[in-house]
Amino acid sequence: MNRRSFALTLGVIAALTAACSGTTGSGRVTFNAYAAGPESIAIKGTYAFDNRQGFHVALTRAHLQVGGLFLSRVRPISTVRETACVTPGSYVAQVTNGLLVDLLDPAPQLFPGVGEGVIDHGLTGEVWLTGVRIDEDNDPTVIFDVAGIATKGADAFPFEGALTISQNRIVAPQDAALPGANPLCQQRIVTPIDTDVVPADGGSLTVRIDPAGIFQSVDFSQLVPGTGDAPLYRFLDKNEGQPDLNVMNGLRSRDAVYTFSFEGPH
Amino acid sequence: MILFFARRSARLCAPLSPSVVATLLVAFATITVEATARAQSADAGVEEPVSPPLVLEHVDPTYPSDAPSDPAHPSDVGLTVIIDAEGVVTDVQVFQSATAPFDDAAIAAVRKWTFTPAHRGDRAIKSKIRVAVHFTPPAPPAVAAPPVPEPAPVPTPPPAAAPAAKPASTATATVEGAADAVVDTAPAESESDTVHVVGRSTPPSRGASDFNLRVGDLSRVPRKNAAELLKLAPGILLTNEGGEGHAQQVFLRGFDAREGQDIEFSVDGVPINESGNLHANGYADTNFIIPELVTALRVVEGPFDPRQGNYAVAGSADYQLGLTKRGLTAKYTIGSFGTQRLLLTWGPAALDTHTFGGAEIYKTDGFGQNRDARRASAIGQYEGRVGERGTYRITAQAYTADYHSAGLLREDDYLAGRKGFYDTYDAAQGGQASRFSIAAAIETRAGKTTFQQQLFLIQRGMRVKENFTGYLLDVQEPTQQLHTQRGDLIDRDLSTTTIGGRGFARTRFTFLDLVQETEIGYYARYDATDAQQTRIQASNGAPYHLDVDLASKLADLGVYMDANLRPVKWVNLRGGVRADLFSFDVLNRCAATDVRKPSPLNPPGDASCLSQQDLGRYREPTQRQSTASMAVMPRAALLVGPFYDLQLSASYGHGVRSVDPTYVYQDVATPFASVDAYDLGAIYSRTLLGAALTARTVFFQTHVDKDLVFSETAGRNTLANGTTRTGWLAAARFTGAWFDESANVTFVRSTFDDTGLLVPYVPDAVVRSDTAVFANLPWSVGGDPLRGALSAGVTFVGRRALPYGERSTTIFTVDSSATVSWRGVEIGLEATNLLDRRYRLGEYNFTSDWQGQSQSSQPTVVPMRHFAAGAPRAVFATFALTWEGA
């Protein structure tokens, strides 16, 4: 190779290297997603706690249907939330396939499929409680299936509940000019959950769900007793009554129930 | 590029050989001026008038005694003749054989011709011309017929004036790189031996980024549309996810010019970019151009010429129309995916290449799903003379198309087997397009001043339906009735009437004993545009939301001054300044789309365009916005040389792109996007092994203060931050008697100014090669040889930067064709994507939700990879018949 050819080759290589290097920033990632009950559960299948109403609650069954997990880069600046349940452009991670989570199991339970995201700060977490697509009108899926016993002094309230989020949770609009102000999807999405995680490729996103938070405001004494020899109290599947309303509010409680964490790849 | 129109009065004659009636016709067109002054070669542009060689003496061929003498079968021999600077024939090659006896006779005769050499300015230069020698067998003796004088052979050498006065013929010749030259050897006794160069001239070269691209034999390379001719220029990538009637998306030297927003497109000066187009301001749909009617393109990769106006950010491309294949041609193509095309072209043999008519009708089912298309196009042009040295042209054009589009596909759906590689999500995607136009241009000369005026009237209609995001953007608004996602299909409809004109006066004068030029010119256009954008419900096709409804009146009036100065013989300083005033008058017919405090007594409901303000107070739903802004754009180029066949150039230019009418606000100065471009280049031209070689290299840098980046939610490019691109390119064209090769390579790095991150989607490495070889085959039928041709177009595009730090896959395709012709019959076979590579023509990372994963899965709201599938291998057979006529 003569000098001219060498210089030309060098120039081409330099141009190629300069042109084909660099990045547009960030990155797309995939990760595994898990849900788990409280780490404090010593024995899988039982969990006891006290609530603010003075009840000691022992759960024997607690399953939660999680339809999806989402992380947003937008941190809410007020308590007034958008009407839109999905705000395109704000998300940094998603887990779109649902999982029926055993809340009395402290071990991470793997969501089917993989989570997807971009390398960016997720400042707000969302837990979608649904068995159908988020904007469907009807969802017969039992979102929260729970059983246990609550005691207060000498009183004992064995209870169970099977809650859904469907037309039974519709909130009628207060303003006739705003018929779309309360879409059902708002009832299904638990947000904003404070967090600060950055998804990484091959990592693990875990949401821990503490059922104690769900029952903090529930007055079990107001549960309606069932019929039968052994009294069994039931949560009604509607937004009425103190215990029924508050267990649903507890499900949608942001910070005391759901905690996100992300662990990088090993 | 320079147009020649030369007249001469001449009669070319010679004593007739008793056995021959040989008529030499100058039929060709291509005079390759392989000037020793290479810098003025084709691609570099021509700054001095070129006069073709003139025949001083000629010798008639002898009709070969051993040749067949069937009068029904005249024979034609095509010769390539090299004439040196002394006017001596130095080489004669056969490029079209009519069997050995005829070939030999023609060569022997033409070798004895002498010429006055071609000239560039005052300087004699070497040239190459093509000569057709036509042998007509002697007529059999007529029985009982009165004796008739034997017809004289009329060797009408090329663009030449013959010394003798005899019946002359008309011939055309094209100086390579100066297409449109017309050399007329019409009889005019008093003007014998005089060649007038009066044709249309084009601007001188602006440096190494100014490409005058003669299509020539590279027209044999398979191309689906006229846009693909752009690939003859370096750094071009074409993609199209919108369907066959949708404009091609053009990437040029690190720019994502989308459908023309950053490239000023025109056809013989008539603008193609559509101002006020809601789909893309500056949208340039070139599908109306019939590729067979394109003889050349001028592509300037940068805003370096004062004639360039709005949209010339990445550069400009001007298609030059003509029909070199004279006579009536019918061409039928049939092939893969139910594709059929019928093309008719007509160019009277007695008139030059700029008088023609052409029409095509086309249909295809398209590959994969939802890619069917139908179109029809017709273009007619007449060129006449004004006085002795002027010309005028009238051009009319009509085009309509209807098509469907597969759009984009998500890679995860393809990999999971939920979708096939060539499938679609939304079969409602597609559109319609129409364009009707008429244009008239006149060029005259008075003394040393050339005047040109052009007027055009264009009516354009367009509908585009695209869905990039599926079911994502129809979010619930509080004022709306409760609804689920209804679908994101965007339906844009547009109607535009454009009227305008352009013109210039160019004066030549001598200073410092050198020819200097100055030019003043103007450009004016007015666009009246109606545009709407609605969203379509996927379940029933009903529009559910009106996004935009605009009626725009847009005007652009630009004036420029340009100079071509030569302080010394080897330095050219070219440049000037252009100023444009853009005015915008936009009536927004859907100005009120939201109220902060709606009234319960007058709820806005689902209406898109409201007639109320807060608390229900009435307002008209329309609102007018108007503004105007001016842009001043200096441009300059310095050309030095040539020295030893090498010319150096440095260029600078400032250009602008006007904004979308949606960005117009009352009395707020229109936020132009401004570009500054810098080039350093070198052009090397010489004759190598008897073929013309032009090679160039360019280093360039371009800065745009407001770039355009694709937005999937808007379904088009939207304004972004400033960007800078730096790169290098090399290009070469090598044209010989039996081959034509064009190759180019471009590397570019495009980054955002604020972050230094790469600009997504633009290719940083593009390589393209176009090759054609052609020769007579060793077989003859009826005494006429079969002629064969092979061609190939090879494209390589490196891995493009995508958002989120990713790279696309590479593109590598090979298109090829083979043709065999005999007399006026041609059959051919074309294959596109010959290697049948499964490639992604376009790739994007953005958020979409197609509800495709499972019934219970939730919307996908983070960016995913999407792609537009490139076409699989397709094979087409072509049959063409040409009747040359008189």
C-alpha cells in the first residue's frame, strides 16, 4: 500500500468511526417483575397485625389480583389527578401481564412475561388492580380475596371478602358538564406511590404489598354477619358501609401498602 | 448545466456511390465533452459555453457489397467518436452494431472525417460524440420507370455544420452535464457553419456538493419511482411506511427530511413542496413524475445557490424532464404481487427531447397485507422557439393515486408470532393523492443578457390515513362521555392551489479579459390550502374527533442577486444573497377545543370544536392568525482550478424552512428553522481508458437551529432543538462506451447541540452503486443485431441511531435487470431485492398499544421497537415496442 492509499484508508476508517459512534442516550431494558407479601411474615399463610381501629387481625387468606405495574417519571405535584388513567409519554417501566399475588407469602412471586422499560428515574409507581384491560367497563374478576379473624377484646369477627372493581365502584359525576370526570379506571389504579428506582437491563422489580395497610381503617364490628351456625362476617362488594368502603380505600392506599424496589442484575 | 440550441445551415453531401444510399444521421444525443478542462465537466457544472465539434470534411461510407440489400431492412450503426483538441478523429468505437460489413464501412468512413474541435469558451477541447450511420439499401431498378436521380447520402454529422450546402437534417446532441442541449443543423444558407448556442442555461456549479446527474444508461437500474433517481446523489436513503401513493421519506447527509420538509423539490423549476400541508409542511410527493421522462437531476446538497428557496435546508433536487427515446413507445410490465404497468411515451422524431408526451397506468396488490395501490399519471410538454435564439415550453401534468398502507409493525408482536413480517395492524391506513398542473416557461436573449420567465399553476389533493400508536392517545377528557380507547387512526385531508412564477435576467460581460456574469431573479408563490385532521374510530370507521381544521393563505416572495466572478482564470467566486418574505394568514376553524370551566347548562360534551368560553359564554369557533417574517440568506462558493484535472471548492450557505401553519400566532414572528452549511470539496475529472471519470470528495458541516424529529403522537415530524451534522462523502461516475457506473459513500455524524446526543433515525453510513453495462450480442436477426444490457443497483445503509441508545439493523439490497432489444422491440426482466433479504426499511422506537398481546394484558406504555418491512424479492417482466416514426 502506497502512502496515498494508506492515507485514504485511514481517512475512511476515521470517518466511519466518527460517524458510527455515539448514542442517543438512555436505553431500553427488560427485567423480571415480582410481587410479594411483607418480609415480616414468618410462616407463609398467616399474618397478624393490629389496625388503627383497635382490632387485632389475623389473616389466613389474602390474594390480590394485580393487573399490571407501572413506573412513571412524573412526580405528582398536587392531589388532583388527571382524568386520564394512562398518560402516554410519562412511563419508564411497565409490567403488563397480571398476577394473582398471595399476600401471605413473603417470597417474591414472578409475574408472567418480562417487564419492559427505559433507563430513567421512575418516581411514581402505579399498581393496577384489574383482571381485564384497564378501560373495560366490566370486570368480574375477584380483585381481593381475603379471609381471617379480627378480634377486639372479647369480640371475634371471623371474616372473608371477595371484592371486585367493576360497575359496583362507579363514582357518579358530580358535575353534569363533566360526565367523564370519574372513569372506572381511576378506581382500579393505585397511584401515586412514591418511589425512586431506575430500571436496569436484567434486573428485578419487586413490589411488596402489606395487607396490614389495607385494613388500617376497617371497623370489623360493622361487618354484616353471615347466616349459619358459625358466624362469618363478610365484606360487601360495594362502596357502602364503613368496613366495605374502607377496605377498598385501603386497597387503593398509596404508601402504607405498596413498596417498589429495584435490584440490578447480579 | 447549459442548454444548447445550435442552428446551422448546411448540406452534407458527397458523390453517391453507385451501390449505396447511405444516409448518415446524427441521431444522438450524447456528446461527452471530456474536456481537458475537467473541472467544468458534467457534475461540476459548466461555467462557460461549450460549442460542439463541427464537421469540416466527411467521407461517405460505401454500402457493403456483401451486405443484404433488402430495402425493408435498413441498417444502423452507432459509433462513438473521439475528437481531439485539434479536430482529428482519434478513436472510433462501435456501440451499436449492424453486422460486421456495415460496422466496418461506417468506421472506415468516419475515421476520415475532420472537425473543428469542440470549444469551451475560447479553448479547444477534446470531445466524444456519438454518430449514427444509417444504411439504406439501394432500390431495385424500377421497370419502365423514368430515370430518377440517385438520392444523395446525407451524412449529417453530429452537432455539426457541414461545409457544403445540401438538404440538412435535424439532429440533437446533448453535452454531458449540460443536458437539454439542442444542436440544430437546420438549413439556413446564410448561417452556414454557424453554431448558435441559445439553449437554456442552468446555474453554474456551487462546488463539490452541486450534482448535475445525468440519468443516461443508469435508467436501466430498476427503480420503482422517480424518487429513487435521487439515489444517484450521495447520502440518500429513501423509506416509506405510508404506501405507494405516499411521498418517500428522504434522508440526506444526516437530515431526516421526512417527505421533503428539508429538501426543496422541483421539476424543471416548478415547485413540488407543498406549503401548508398539514401532514408535513413542505411535503413533496414525486410519484406523479414518470421516471422514463427524467433525463437528469440537479441535486445541491446544501443551501449554496441563491436560487434555492424555502425548504432548501438539507438541499434541493430539480428533476429535468425530457424523452430521449423518440417515437412512440408502449411498455408493459407485469410481475410479482399482481403488479401491472402500462407506459406510453411519444416524442416526435423531428422535435427535440423536450417535446414529448407520456402516460402510465399502474396497479399492484402489493406485498404482504394492505399494500395495494393504483395510479395513473400523464405528462406532456412542448418546446418551441421564440425567434432564433429563444425557446418556450408548455408543460401539463395530471396524476391521481389510491393506495393502502401497512404502516409500522411492532417487533415484539412479530417475534412472538402474533404478526407476520409483512402484516399490518390497521387496514384502514392508506390514502389518495392527486396533482394537476400546468406550467409555461420562456427563455430569450437580448445581446449578452438572458431572460427567463416561468409561471405555474398547481392543484393538489391529498388524503393520508396513518396509525402509529394503535389505541393509546384517545385519553378520557372530563367533558367527554365515558369511553374506551377508540383508536388513533389519523385521517388528514388536504386541498391546495398553488400559483406562482420565477424568473431571472443574467448578463455576461468581460472584465479583466475574462467573462463575468451577474444575475438577478425572483421567485413568487401563493398557496391556498384547506386542511383537516380527524381521528377515526377503529370499530366503525366514524370520525370521533376533529384535531385540526385550517384554511391557510401563504405567500412567499423571494428576490436574489447572484454573481459569477473570475478575478483570475483559475478562480471562480460565485454567490450572492437571497431575501424571502413569507406571509401567513391562517384561519383556524376549530380554535376553541377546551374550556377550563364548562357550564352545566351548556356542556361541551364530545364536540371537538366549541362555541363557548368559560362558564358557557358564547364565542365563534373560528379564529384567524396572521403574521409575516423575512429571511435573508447569503450564499457563496469559491472554486479554484482546475490544476491537473483537480478542482477545489469551498462553499457556504444560509437557508431556511418556513413553519407549519399550526405554529403561526398573531403577529408573532414566524419561527423559521435556519441552517448554516459549510463545504470543502474537490472534484477530479479526466478520461481514463477511453471513458469519462468524475470523482469528488466533500467534507461538510451543517447546523440547524430548529431541527425536525419524528413524533409518533403527532404522526409527523415536529420541531426539536438545534442540531449539527459533520460528515464526509465520496462519489464517482465512470461512463464508457459500454458501461456506466455511479458509486457514492457518505458518512455523517448528527448530534443535538444541547446534549451532544445523536439525532435519531438518520443514517450515518450510506453506500450506493448503480451499474449498467450494454453491448451488442453476437447474434443477429434479420441482419440487425440483438443488444443486451445488464444493470444493478446496490444499497447499503449502516445501523441507524434510534432513540434510547439503540441502533437499527443494516439495509443491504441488490436490484437488477436484464434486457435484450432488437430494433424497436425490447424485453426485459427486473428483480428488486434480488437476494430476497428480509430487511427493515424503517425502524422506530416509540410507545404504542395495539391491544395485541392478550385480552387481559394492559396497554403498553413504554417505547418499543417498530419497523416498516422492506419489500421482499419481486420479479417483473417488461415488454416494450417502439415505433420511431418519421
